Amino acid sequence: MAVGKLGVVALDCPEPRSLAEFYRSVIGGSLDGDGDWVTLRGDDGVGLAFQRADDWQPPIWPGKERPQQAHVDVEVTDLDVAEKQVLELGARKADYQPGTTFRVFLDPVGHPFCLCAC
């Protein structure tokens, strides 16, 4: 028996509302909250939250000096189309691309995320 159920996965960032709006443009859903904590909930109830961290420093990926501690995978049907869309939203494509069935990007504040072919 599980102790509980997953509420949200939270990402530290300098501006929670702005980063939440970026991810809403990528995966859809609705936003709740303002200020130091904003939650994005998809139609399926899955949540991604954004928490203000005034001393935020993005991970250096791939690297060990400031390694990623988590990342978001977004499943897409067409990698080329999705890549163009996230770049237009403000993502940056990572220089290092370790695979062919997914692509690594950095969100507007530097969190790594992947577009994955499904």
C-alpha cells in the first residue's frame, strides 16, 4: 500500500509565473497561484509547480559542477515540429544531444527538458 499520492513536481526558478506560462504553452493546462508559488495542472490532474528561488542558478548540462537534479520529459508526435514550437516560446536547444529519439532543451531559466518521440 502506498503512503500517499504524487501532488506535484516543483521546480525552483526566479519568476514562477513566467516559467509556469512557458510550460503551459508547451504542455497545456491551467495555472493557479501567483507570487512565490504557481501550479500548472494538466487536464489529467498531473501537476507541475514553480517555486521562487531568489538565488537560482541553472544547472550546467551535461556537467558535474552544477548538475541537473531533475528534468521534464514532454512526449510529442513530431520532434521537428515540436522543436520549432518550443524554440519560438523561448527554449534553447542544448549543445549536447545524446540520443536520436529525444532532444534536450533548456527552458527560459535553464532547466533541462526533453522532447521525446512517442
